[in-house]
Amino acid sequence: MPPIYPYATLSPDATSSFDLHWLHEGPDGISGHSVDFRKKGESTWIPAIEPIIGGLMAASNHKYFYWIRLSGLKSDTIYEAIIRHSEGDVTVEFKTFPKRLFKRTLFGICIQDVHIRRSATGAWNNDVTKMDIVSNDNPEFIIFAGDWITNGADTTSSNADKQVDWVKNFLPRLDCHGRLVPIFYVPGNHEVGNTHWSGTAPSPLSDNPQCNDFCKNKERFEPFDVYYGQIKIGNYINIVGLDTHTQWAETQGDWLDENIDSQTPIGIIHYHNPMFVAGDRGTSGLESWRQGLTASKQWMPAIYDAGNYFLGLSGNIHIRKATYQLKIQETEETNSIELKDGRYLVQANEGERSFVELGEGWTSNRNTLAFWHTRYTQSSREHYYRLWIRKDGYEVEDVDVSTPSSEMFEFPIKRVKFMNSRSINNIGGL
């Protein structure tokens, strides 16, 4: 087999386009690639006319990353693509998304903080088979809320080496059913040098070039050249990714005020550091708490007022957490957060328009903290999220791989009853 390793990221219109990426390892990977595609079952390959973009990965030795956006595709259709090179060809399979949801359900996964090659409770470490837990669910897309690698986990490999490790040894497990799964990444602190908002400046993009091949915009969403934005799929869901490490919360709050999609029926937000922290990070815990508080003050007015975003998915703290239903009101309460516009975030009553944050990372190796906004919080758990997107709403399952058990959250689109939850225990097949 040629040293070519394909993977996919979520394209701006996944109903008619597909963003195909690949790593080519070795000196011959510098040039000479072409891509053809066809509907599965057809005999004739169609040469891709879109440009192939890429080159040498920053801070790496003979590691070349490329991507191409295949466009003009038919919705909800299985395709094959072939990456051609003088060293050999690699064929992959992918599927576009439906334009509308009638009887069709779109199924996805959200994961965070898997921390490959790290010796910590719950971390994936060297166990590539943990990816099978996700791939066995057969997701059509993945939301990744940061920290797939671990900055500083060892002294023998750079962050660039770790990104290569992720592509070569972990992402192929998602293709074990023969189909690439597109991922919408936002960076965690480990992808960008293990830095948080420091009070003086966020982590500069120029210091973290190896992250670009996964998070950098590449015209996948507006604005350009940043790690935050939104991707709309068909006429039914808009996914917003926010960056808690390389861009100021205030900058993104202003962007949300002007640009957040309030028309698409279903909206989901994901980001790495939670707005509502419920775990103890030790000496860095106060920093994470302040970071989340700043984000909530800047982001929640636009998120809540849009009227279609009921769910936030986060990571970073390394616990299992769900908040109570939260709402915004004009008056202050004993337990409330004052937002940038002078209104207050408080606990909502059942049936009110509200927002819930789930998190905080697959890896679970830290102590929990109890705050007024915390519905449940657990340590020593490995967990991830299943998402079912339907025409009349969506469901999210907080899957505890350790027990195993799960908690199900229902989010109807109708603006009357916004969230129910029910416990489901003894989930099989985990």
C-alpha cells in the first residue's frame, strides 16, 4: 500500500460536496496527486476539477497534507473516490447528506478529550481499538470538541508527530466499515500548545500551525482564517464551532451577535472549555472557570436569543456533566450570571425556552464540583454522545461506557416543551 492515509472533514454544504483529506508520508509525497470519483456501482471514474490544496505539514519531516473539495454531488448518495499517485492508488468511500429530513434520521457522534498516547485514567493512550466504540455505532458525522492529541505527553515527539499519529493509526479505525466519516473539529488547548486565555492574549495561530490541517477554516465556514464558525447541513441543522483558545471570547461574541443562524430549525454549539465548569482541574481550575464564565457572558445572549440552540457540547475538564436547563431573564436571582447585555442567566423551569450544556470530555480523571447550574456530575467515567437528528427535533444520548449506562435528552423543535430527559440503564453492546 502507498503511504497515503485519507480522512474527511465536514464541508460547508455536505449535501452536495465532500472535503477529502489525506496525509502522504515520505519524500515522494511532495507532488503528483490527482483525484477521481464516481457514484458507487458505476464503472466510469470522473476526474475532479477542483484544485488540490496542501503541502509540507508544518514542523514535520516529509509529512505532506492535502485536501480537495469534491462538489456538484447528489445528496444522500454513496460515492467512491480514488487518490492517484505514482507510488500507488488509494480508494475510499463516502456518502453525502440528505437535503431534507422526512422519514430519514441523520446520526452523529460527539467526542472530546480522547488524548491519544497519554497515560491518564480514561485516556485512549495507545489503545487504537477504543475508536471502534465510536465506529461500531456507524455515525454519519462526528463533532470533535478538542484534545485529540496531548501536548507535552512525551519528550520524543512533536505536536506535528502526534497529528500524524492520529491520522495514521486512529482515524483509519473509523473507516473499518468502509466509509470515511467527516469530522467538524474545534481545537482544544493541547492542539494549540496547551494554552488557555491568559488574561493578556489568546494562543496565537502562528504558534500552532500543525493544527491547521484539522481546524483551519479552508473556506469551510465564515469568517475565514479562524477556528470558529458555523456549518449548515441541508435545511435542518446548523452546527456552530467556537474556539476557547486562539480567539478572544469577546470577538466571537460579536461574531455570534451578527452571524448566528437563527432560521435553521436545529442548532447545536460545540467548543472545548465549558461555559459552565463542573470539575476540579487543580491549579488550572480557576483559569478554566474564569474562561468559561467569560465565554458564557459573551456568547449566551446571541445563543439564547436565536431561539434554536438548546444544546452545548464541551470538553476539557475530564468529567461527565450535565447542567440544568438554563434561561435568560431581565432580573437577577441569588444564583445567576450577569451577561454582557445586563440580563441574567438563571435556572429555567420545565417547559421554558432553555439551554443545556453537556460535557466535559471522554477522559474522566478529575474530581467533580457542585454548582447551582449542575444537574449531575461524575468522575471516573468514559463517555461520549450519540445524536439523532430528525425533522421534528433531536435526541442526545450521554453514553457512559464505563458502567455501561446512559442518559437520554430529547429536544423537540416545537417552542413549547424544550427538553425532557429519562434514564436508560444497562445499555448493551458497549
